[in-house]
Amino acid sequence: MRPNPLAALRRRLRDAAPRSTEFLHVIATRHGIGVFDEQWFAYRQLMMEHLTVASLDAQEDRDFVWVVAVDRDMPGQARKRLDALAADRPYLRIAETELKRDFVPDLAAWTRDEAKARRKPWVLTTRLDDDDAIHRSLVGRLHEEAAAYLAGGNRAPAILSPVLGCNWVPAKGAGHRAYHHSPSIGLSLLERADDPGTVYRNNHRTLAQVLAPWNYNVRHLDGETPWWLYAHTGLSHMQSEGSDRMDKVTGHRRAFKLDAARLAPFGITADGARIIRETPEPEVSESLFELNRRGLDLEDEIHGLREAARGGDGAAAARIAELHAERRRIHERLVR
């Protein structure tokens, strides 16, 4: 087999790039927090296994921890399937949380404690949804950027934004190139480990705008590499009823087929893409956007009662149990 000159060049660049042992890299994913529908999980985990997990398994630089945050009351079959994935992947850590609103503080605490245990003064946290994928070189590129930044004597926190990627609809196998200054996939935050806010501290769309006035350095990962693959499906909580988002992706005038050659850099196999394409997407029972809003209202009430319940207020504890039962009830029949 003839040597690949481009691959050899990438290896030389990686070897020459400044490396750092100063930071812990945590890739963080929310996985169905507040969802109790086994059918929803069956399809979502199919997506996660063939897209997200495949892209992380394919990373050229494997020096990271993938924290998958789940509901402490996650449905049994879904939890077994996730545990099976974690059993063969030492980089995957499952972290239980009670409410969606607990995800960010729980992740921050976990990251701080893990960095302290590993004696890392800095942490790099990266966003990744459970139905999306990243280019196999992205982790390595993030590490190069973070290491070079710290080697240059910089001590202000930094936002690293991989701006180029692809929108696509897996069920149709089509999509188009896309740019986003603050993407929901691969967006990363480098900060001191003693008090990390993590990349989830603000909405991804406004992270740079909010933090730039506080002297956060903002760096874009440029070039022609499509760093992320954003999957558009009907099962997103933020997909409001009647949205034409998927039609806009497949109907884009510069849309193209994402064939095996285009998917390979993300670690996605031809068989994996075929399985997703041929698996019927479940129909939602009602607007997931509205169900999500109702669930957040219940979370607000639970949160407001916590202090009293911790102080021994039996009525508050009983009400929290009722609210959790209602939260489960409205989110256990999301699809049909």
C-alpha cells in the first residue's frame, strides 16, 4: 500500500505541536435526562451507537474522558444498553443526575474533583449531543490548540470553536456544509480547574458573547475540515411542532449525499449509516417542545422544595415525590 502523504503530514504536525499535561479534557453529553420512554431510548441509542460512539472510538487522540449524564431514574433497558457500551470503553463515564437543571453544576463538580485527583490545573470541556458526531481529528486539534495556548504563557480562559461542519438528515442521507461561530457540537472551553463553569455554563449560541467582556480569549478552528456532523431528527426536545428544519437541510440548493467516503472521517461506517437510514424514526405522541416546557415547570417546583425537604419537612418531601411521579408520567409515552 502506498503511503498517504496527507496522513504523514498530519502526523508530523501533531508530533511537532506543543503538548501539554496541564489540562484534563472532558467531553460531556446529556443523554435523555427527564425521559422515561424505552422506545424513545431505543431509537436514540441506535443513533448514539452508530454516530456519537463511532466518532469517539475513531478519535486519533484518545486522551479524554466522555461523561454521559443520565437521569438517576433512567429506564432499565436503556441503562443496561448504556452500561454495555461503557463496559468496553474506559473513556466513558456514566454520571447520574436528578434534574436537567442539575446537569451543569453536577458536571462542574465532577470535572473539578477529577482534575484535582489527576493534579491538572486546567480543564478543557467540550459539548457533544448524543445523536451527533465529530471528525476523528477534532480531539487532537483541540489538544494542539489548548497546549499551544498555554505554552504561550496565556492564563486567561479560552473558548475554542470549530466553526465548519455539516448539517444532515440521517434518514435521507443528505446534508450540506455549514458554518456556526458557536456550534452546539465540539464547542470547547479551557479554564482553571479550581472553579470550572464548563462549556455548558451558557447557551452555546451566546457563550462567546457573554464571556468575551470578561477577557475570555476566543479562538476559531479554521481551515476546510468539517469538524462536526449535526443530525436533524424529529426527536429533538427543541424541535417544535411543524418545524421544517429537516426539509431546509435536505432541500438546500447546495445539498449533497453523505456517502461512505464523506462519513468515514467521522468514524461512521457504511453499515451504521444504512441501519440508521433504514430504521423508521418513531412518531412523536405530541409536541416534544411543549412536553419539555411542562417538565421544566415541574423541575422548578421540585427545586423550590428541596431545601425544606432536606431540613426534614415531610410535606415537602412528599410533594417532591408526587412531582417526580408526574414528571415520569408525562415523559414515558413520548413516541408511538
